[in-house]
Amino acid sequence: QVQLVESGGGLVQAGGSLRLSCAASGRTSSSYTMGWFRRAPGKEREPVATIIWSSATTYYAGSVKGRFTISRDHINNMMYLQMNSLKPEDTAVYYCAARAGALHLALRESLYNYWGQGTQVTVSS
């Protein structure tokens, strides 16, 4: 089992920045893929970005490319999402997810076995 805990959400004005963190514990491994997903009010959960733990290879949804950066600290088992130039449409609950095995372009929530509880990000206009 892997436990994931997100932190760093909050309220920010449009154009501002936030950094989300995800702490992974339990049966973690270097051969994992992890990702950030989000669910806006009244919408389905959607992918934001993913990272292959061993190689730090990253993938992004088109809506956040160039504004968000996913990264990981393999020593401390932490994953981050740096969010810049935030827009009101980025308002959502952001979830950390993990799956065993390195998988490229893993931008589908059905591919992930482990999920955090989510952290709220609100961007005001």
C-alpha cells in the first residue's frame, strides 16, 4: 500500500502562483509513475501532469503546459506541482495519484491505484 498526502492548496489571485506538495509513504518504489489530477466544480476529474519516478520524465495536459511544472524529490519521496500564471479556471480540488510501474503518457485516472484526499485550489479573478 502507498499513502499519499497533499498540501499547499489555498486561495490566490489570478496571475499568482502556488506550489502543491504530495508526500508518499508506505511501499514506495523507484519504479512508480505519479501524477496530479484535478476536479473542478461540476466537472469530471481531469489529468494535469504526470512524472515517471525513475527518469523524471514528465507529461502535461495542454491546458497547463508552460504554466505548471511537476517535479519529484526521490530522496524524501515528495512530488510537487509548481503552478504559475494561475487562472480562475484552474480552481479545483487537486489530487495526487500513484501507480506501480513506469508508464509514459499516463494521463488517465483509471491507470492509478493510489490517491490522496485532495487539496483545494481557488483562483479569484
